Amino acid sequence: MVMVIKKMIKRTIFEYKAQYIGSIILIIISCMLYSSFNIAMSDVQDNLSKFRINNKLEDASFIIQNPITNINELEKKYDLVLEERESIDYTDENKSVLRILGSTDKIDKYAVIDGKSIIGENEILIDKAFASAHSLDINAELKINNTAFKIVGYMSTPDYVYPLKSESDMLKNPKSFGVAVVSKEDINKIGTGTTFYSVKFNKENIGEFKKDLSVDNILIQWIDKKDNNRISFIDGDLKGGVMIGKVMPIAILILTCILISVVLSRLLKREYLVIGTLYALGYTKKELVRHYLKYPIITSLIGSTTGTVIGSLLVNPLLSTVTKYYNLPLLTINFDIKYTILSLILPFVFLIPVTYAVINKALKLSPLQLMRGGNNKTKVNFIERKLNLDRFNFNTKFKIRELCRSLPRTVLMILGVTFASMLLLIGFATKDSMDYMVNNSYTDIYKYNYEYTFNALQIGEVDKGERRSLSTFTSELNNKDEDFIIYGVEKDSKLINLVDKNSEIIGFNKVIITKSMSEQYNIKEGESIKVKNKLNSKEFTIKIDEIAEAYTGNIIYMPLGEFNKVNDYPENSYLQIDSDYKLNIPENKLISETSKQDIIDGYNTLLMPIKYMIGGIAITAFIIGLIVIYIVTSLVIEENKANISMFKILGYKKKEIYSLILSSNIILVIFGYIISVPLIIMSVASFFNVMTKNMNITIPTKLNISSILISFVIIIITYEISKSLNKSKVMKISMADSLKEKRE
């Protein structure tokens, strides 16, 4: 008896091979994404954590007007670790900047990624991305200010995991900026640079320490690690990767559940007579349930095993890509068995309960009901009754009935197209959002080409450029202390162009807040907020006069004179100069020199992997869309065999039959795509919020009309390909099939 029912499995799977192969492919994609992303992201997070602990990541870095002479005394007094550091920016003949850091003993110690440590004189370590961009190999010679250095390896430091020229930048560009480390003795040979300090606290006494520093000195800059994009960017991106690894595979599995339940439901209806006969022959309900559960078990077993194996093979390339992009040493690779096991069992967890419910519902019928075809009669549901189809012609009525009389199939098509469309649109939405942010931040707002930041307060007027000052502030926003930057800008500034919601230019004779900060903390025009300067602890209240349509980060702008007055800075003092063209300012007076073109070049460099990402996602979306549309169309053909046969008997032409049977789902495809647009905007906005939660930036979510149209064309092409693949099935149905079905 058991052997008889076993033979049915192979026959049924081969008969419905397209549906089962499609389901297996979806499970493979799901398990591949789940295992690869979760194992890789877990490893990267583990490596990052170990790197930060072992190499003593700073809690903050700062620049002070006069050198600190009592480091040991301060360390004992405040139970902290403090280290003086040097950096020099070397510009080569291609205008690329290599920031040379002196090696450290206590904080932000370098780790060798490839090669060896610095042990001798005139040896240098550089970051790998800069080396690749400039074809600098290990053991090659690098000449810096007339001193020849030997490249002994590639390195990373915890405070430059994401190598940015300025800690407030957003996009790295290894062609124009990189980091290197030399010994403390060798850095003095290169020239005079910037002295700064890194500090690591063992107690919660930051305020007292800063207050002590400011007694007989002036803090020029203080950057907490959470406000330093070189340190914090990787955390946000890893959160995004973890989110993808958990959400997307589950969504694909849910889609697969619906797919298999619809296919199995159709299979059971076709086999009511067989099931009834098996009941009559003595098979129990338990045996039949066990038999039909083998279909999802076989599908899950093949899909999960294959997907997990492929995912495991992708872990190393994914790890290598992430660690290379972030200049992160790969200390250990651990294949977390937890994610491997979950990847293997998740399809079973999702599919078996759903298919059991479908099987159990069918087997509630008595053997006699099953042998009579059960309740397998076409029913007019409430939707069809409400539509009043008599007013339409036959072709329209037939297509509408096809959509209404199989709601599970209709739901599957809509969800499948919606998911595939969302997957396709996510790449375009990411690119469009980044485009808007960069253009809005650097092209439309900042009209200057160069920004110079001094290492001490400057006083007086300037002949060229515009003066600006800045400081980091903190305020209690949303019941939490939040950090942001306040800029003091000259009232008649022409090099910063802020506009309001009506695109009207805003003058700098008032206090202005960026829209990104306004939205993040729900700050409205006319509201007042109490702020505290993180450098000198000065507190004052400011009233927000305008909200600028800018996503440049959490920033407030105010008149320079007022800025100096409320912060007790000298009159006419400033820390920055903005200029249309390059100024001749001695390097030893500057903390940094930033070129707007470097930022734009960095974005263009970033665009390359984004384009590859869009291509990869588009292929995945195409496969998922093709599978779902093909399977649903196959089910339509299967359920309409008798109708197709009758159409042929009645003399319908091929095109007419194709139109009636294959084109009825176009409405569902369009509807599914329309739904996907607002859903993807909300999803990408949530994704960006997770990524930038601890960053000093907000990425606005944008999706251009051109991207929507391109994605729509791809989905329609997918639909048309699916129709073409199913045309042969329609033609294989003979006129005799109608008579056969009547006899059955």
C-alpha cells in the first residue's frame, strides 16, 4: 500500500516541475541571503569589536590652542589615557593628499593588514585602498618632502576605519585621500604638521576634564567618537547589512509559502478522486497527510541545503569586500553555526505549518465527497457579485472572472510582483537618494570650492574668501542629550546658499536650522532650544527663525557676530575660511583643507559599487518576478484547459486565446507595481533611519520618475517573457481535452 502512494510523489513533482523548481529557486535565494549576510555581518561586527578593544579606540580627539605639558598629571587626576599625536598632510603631484600619522603607544594603535610592522628608520605603512588607487606596492619607495620611505605594509587604525579627510565628511575617495603611519621619530623629518590629542576615559568625567583644559587654554575642536564619521559610519552600514540579512530572506520565504500553498491546493483539488479512492482502499488520514507533506519537505530540503551551501561559499568574498571597503583588518573568521542551522530549518518552519493547514482542510471531507469532486465547484464570490459583469463584453467578463474566482492565485500574483518590484526599486531609490543628498549638500548649497579650518582662533578681516566659525554643541532633544554643530556665518555670505520650502533664499541675519535636524528632533520655526558649547561649556538659548531645505546634517546657522558674542569668543574671530579658489595658507596653521571637488569625486567613486548593486538586485528581482508570474500563468492555463479546448473548437484564433488566458493578469502586474512604489519609499526611509541613527547625517528618501519608469519597463518585460514561455502550453492543449474533462 505504501509503495503505491510513494510512486505518486515522483510523478506529481515532474508534472508540476516548473512550480516546484520555482519554489526551490526562491528558497535557495532566501537561504543564500540569510546565511551569507548574517554570518558575514556577524563576523565583521566581531572583528570590529576586537579591533577597537585590542587597539584601544579613542573616546574622543581634540585640538587645543597651546600644547599640554602635564599629560601624566591629567591621566592620574581623571583616571584616563591621554596621548599627544602628530599628523601631516602631504600633497603629491596629482593633488592627492596622504595624511601621515605618527605611530602611537597607548591609543588608536595601528594593525598590519598585509606586510610587517615598522621596525626601522624611514619605513611607512599606508592604507590599502589608497595604495591600490595609486599602484603603491609593498617594498616600493615613496618619496615625501625629499625623504624616501620604504612601504613595509598596509595598515588600519581604529580612528580611520573609514578614511575620510574630515571627520564630518560622508564619502571617501581613495584616489584623493589616504592615511599612512610612520614612527614618531620619522614624522618630525617630514615637516611641521598638526598636533592633536586622543583620549580614552575610564570614568564618566568628560565634563570635568574639558573644564580643566579650558582654564588657561582654548579648546579649538572636540570630536566624540560617535560624532566622528571615520569611526561611526561602519556601525550604521553594518546595521543596514544585518537588516537586509534578516528581512529580505523572510519576505522571500513568505512569498514561497503562498506559492506552495496555492500549488498544493490546486494539486489536492485535482486529486480529490484519487484521495477518496485511497481512503476507500484503507489509507488513513495520517498517512495521506504524511504523503502530501513530503512535497514541501522535499522542496525545503533541496532549497535550504543548496542555498546554505552557496551562502557559506559567499561569506569569504562578502567579508573581503566589506573589510577592504572599510580598511578593517580581518582578525578571525567564524562560521556561526547558529545562522547555518537557522538557514537550514527556516524553510521547514515556514512551509510545513502552512501546507499542513491546506492539506488538513482538504482531508476534512468524507471519502464519498472526495470521490464526487468535493466542493470543487466554481463559486461566485462576493467581489464578482458586486461587479455586475453583465454590462461588459464576453472577453472582459472572462478576464475579470479569472481574477475573482481564484483569490489565492490573485493574491500570489500581486504579492510576487510587489516584492520583485520593491527589490528592483531599492537600488534605484538608494542611488536617487544619494544623488539628491550630494547635489543638495555640495552643489546647490555650498558654492565655495575650498574650505580651510584653522588650528587656532583667527582674528580680523580677510582679503579673500568668507569667514566662518563653528563649534559642537549639545542639547536635550527628545529626552536625550544630542550633539550637533552650530556655524557662525557672515551676514552677507554668498558662498552658502540656503533656501526655504518655497525655494526663496534665506539670509544669514537670523538663526537657521537644517531640515534634516528639524525632522529628526521635531523642531519647528519659532521654537527655542537651550544649547551648551562642548568646548567651553557656555550655555545659552537660541530661537529658530527659519528651516532650510538642506540635508547637510544636524546643523544650525547663525550670524558670526552673534555666535562669537554668546560663546564669549573674541570679536571678529573665526575658525574657517570659505573660498572660490585655492588660498596660500601655511599648512602648519590648518587642521584641514577640504576641496568640494574631492567630495564629488568621492561620490562618483562610490557610484560604481552602487551601479553593480543595482545590476545584481535587478537580476534577482527579474528571477523572482519571472518565477511568480510564470507559475501563476501556468496555474491559469491548468485551470482553464477545458475553456482553452472549447475556444479552439469554437474557432478562436491563437492571438484571441492568448489574450483571454495569458493577458488577464496584466492588471494585477500593474496593480502590484503601483503598490510597490510607496512601500519601497517607506522601506528605504526606515533602512536609512537605521543606518544613520548614530550618525550626524540624515539621508532623504527620493525616487525619481525616470527610475520608476525604468523599473516598470523591466517588470513588464518580465511579464511578457513569462507569457511567451507559457504560449507553448496553451498550444499543446487539444480540442479533445474539453470532452475528456466532461467525461471525468
